Amino acid sequence: MKKLYTLFILLAASLASSNAQDAGFRSAEPSKSSRPTAQTGAVNAGATVLTSMEVLDNNRPISVGDTVSIRIVEDRREALQQKVAVTGEVQAPYVGLVNARGKTSRDLAYTIKRELEKNFFKTATVLIAIDQLNEKDQIAEGAIDLEFYVMFGIVAKQGKYDLPTNEDITISQAILRAGGFAQFANKERVKIVRKTPQGNKTILVNVDGIMRKGDLERDIFIRKDDVIIVEELNWNF
């Protein structure tokens, strides 16, 4: 019995020595599932995209009347939605009024980011999107039917002009939109030909008096399908 036990001990020692000399031998390792998840490279890739400022639109400029949403990721609040004011400004959280007109969503986001990181956040991630275009841009996109008036005669730029449905355009403003009077224009007898149920009606307006003397009560509003005619000044010698 003693010899058998001694033989068993010698055999176990021999196997241990053999394993230690085998270059392919590896001791047991923890399973891959037991490793910390931070070691893996793919951690919430979708969230990375959603919170990246680099994916913000950098093509379409923001215009007056657009509805935009502003969200600061680190603030952990819902996006603030608002319309761009006639001054071209929006109210940014913490910062206050910021000029948005003419900037793309990405440009505006980085402008607000710089302001936030001056006093409020060590790092700020600002997400901005145009939720709804203003009425003029919707017309350009074909979402709204277009109204217009026509300008003929002695002005810098003749042609058809869009008539905004959300604001009034006066005769003096229409002349300015056309680049102003050309040389030898009869500024005191500008004609507006207007369609009425009774037929075409011609209205004479002294635009010179409106512009130079401030006769604003004569600065009548343009209506859909109006035709404005600026005639040449008659010279009597």
C-alpha cells in the first residue's frame, strides 16, 4: 500500500512538470462575459450620434419667422421651441437673446456653445433644428400658394413680385423693392391698376410726396394682382 501511494505521488509530480514545460499550456481565464463592459469599443453608438453637434444642418440659413428648437444636452431638459423674431433673434437658455438670422443650425449651436462655456458649463453640447420654415420659405418650397403683384415702367427692376400673406406692403415699399425710381420717372403720378368686381380701377398716387414729405396717409397698401405702372415724366418746353 505504501509503495502504491508513493507511485501515485511520483506520477502527479511528473504530470505537473510536463504541463509547465508545454508552451501551449494556459491556465484557466475568466470568461469574456465577466470582463468590465468599459473595455469594449461599441458603447451606445446611437446616443453618440444623437448628441453630436457635427450632424446638425450646415446648409439652410435660419430666417425670420422660422420655428427652431434648442436643446442643451447637459441641461437635461426638453428642447425649447420658439419662432425667430423680426429682429432675427432667438432666446437661448442661460444666454439670452442671440442673433440667429443668416446662421445655419450648426453655426448657431456653436455660437451658443461658446457663450455657455464662458460662465455656465465646462462643456456644452447644443442641438438646434429648424422645425418649421417661415411662410415665405414655405411658399418657395411649394407648400403655400403664392400671391404677387407686377411692377412696370421707369423703375430699376420691372417684373413680378411676391406679395407676403403675413404682412402688408405699401406702394412706397413696393417701389423700394423694385430698386427705386429710374431717371425721368414721374414720381407724382404712379398708377395702381386694381381688379375689382366692377372691373379694373386705376388709382393715382403721389409717391414723391410720401417719400419726401411724409404723406403717409397716401401710402396705400398693395393688393394681390395689382399692377403698378411708373410712367416717364412729361417734359414741356
